[in-house]
Amino acid sequence: MNQQVMMRKLMKMKEEMEDTQKELNETEFTASSSNIVTVTVLGTKELVDVKIDEDFEISGVEDIEILQDMIVAACNEAYKKVDQTTEEKMAKYNSLLGGFGGLF
């Protein structure tokens, strides 16, 4: 294959990868813990929203600790969704570019 043609294809793929990454970064991922805590994060893993069910009643330190654990669990689940979606969407580029050893 002609080197110019290959370079054009690689540059096009690089642009597609950057577009995909930008789309992922702007995507909102939501996760919930026991339907009491719901968090929303961006693809950059920036936490943008936390919602707590207004029916959840705090009656002591134990309830606060439970709520804190639920927030952590919901965040961790949202971050896993970000990682999984990113891996799925970028897999085609990683397999195609694997032989170029960090060229991009």
C-alpha cells in the first residue's frame, strides 16, 4: 500500500478517535445505589449531580454512614460504566492501531 494512502487513512482514523473521545467525555453516565442515591458523571469522570431520595430519613450516625456508603457505591458504579463504554467504543481503534506502538 502506498505510504501516502496509509498516512491519510491513519489521520482519518485519528480524527475519528478524537471525535469518539470527545463524545465520550461529554456523555453523562448515571448510576444508582438502592434507588436512594443517584449520581451522574461525565465521561471525564467528573461528578456533576447527586440526588438523594427525599423519602430517605436520617435518624442517626448509622444512617449518615449508610448514605455515605451509598454515594460511594453509586459513584463507583458510574465510573465503571464510563470505563466499560470507553473500552467498548475505543476497542476498534486500539485493535487497528495496536501495531503502531504509540504513534497516536
